[in-house]
Amino acid sequence: MRIDIVDNEVENMLDGSFQLRTDKVLERGWHTIPFVNLPSALEAEWLSNVIRSKMPTQCRAVYFEFDRPRSIEEIIPNRDTILNCFHRHSHEYLLIYNANLDFLIYKEQYNRYYIVAGDAKFLAGARPYSSSTHEIIFRQWMEDPIFSEPERLFMLRIWEKYGLPPVGASPRA
């Protein structure tokens, strides 16, 4: 698939608020997993391992601020470049994907969360532990007393939108 076609397809996966559109995710037969904050070194290693299992030697990173032009760079998918990419673009939206659009990693501009989208095998590699454990981790972070009630409600909506299996889908293991 030509990368310019993939770039347009990725662009269409965002709504007017620059959030990932669940209808477009479902059209691809994908599911999503939201993670809190930026990836840890361990999460970045899991991501790099599962990305490399798809055989890409490079991925595309698209980053932008609200109402600004997009910038694109090619990255080698390893733990350190993934971490550096997230940190270098911590003030921007970030999308990472390969030329075949086998997966999509989305980070929102304020670093409250990032989302991994892909098929069940990809998600199992990106998060090699159970859904129930992941929900506990997400909710513990969300319930931290440092957050205001509106922030907790915002993150609860993110969990409900991206962390639960879609209607009619089989529950995640």
C-alpha cells in the first residue's frame, strides 16, 4: 500500500476533536487499549517487540498541535526511539503506524493517555497481561487524589470509549 494513501486513511481516523474514531477502528476489525500517561520503558519495549513482529524496519510518526500543520518523521521501532518520540513530542498529538497500517498508536496532546489500536494478536503483545489487571492499573491511576473530579470523569469516559470491548465483540482475555 502506498504510504500517502495510508497517511490519508490515518487522518480520517481522527474526529473533529482529534480523538480516535471508534467507528474507523471497528471498520478495520481492530480493538483499542488506553494506557495512562506516556509509556514506561517496559511498555515501550512491549510496543517495539510487537511492532517488529509485523516486520517493519521503520514506522511513521506524525505529530501536530491543535490547528497547526502536521510534521512527519520515520522512526526505527525500538524501545528507545519510541520513548524518545513520545517525550520529544510530549506537547503534541502523536500517531505512530507502519506502511501497511497494521496498527496505530495515538497519544493525545496533554499526555493524559495514549491508545494502542490493532488486531487481537497485536494488542496481546502490546499489553501482555490480562484485561482485568489492565483495568485495575488504569482505575488506580484515575482514582489518584491528585486529580480533580472533572479529570477523573474525563478519564472514565476515555476508559468507557476505548477500554471496553465494543458491543458484539468477544471480551478481551
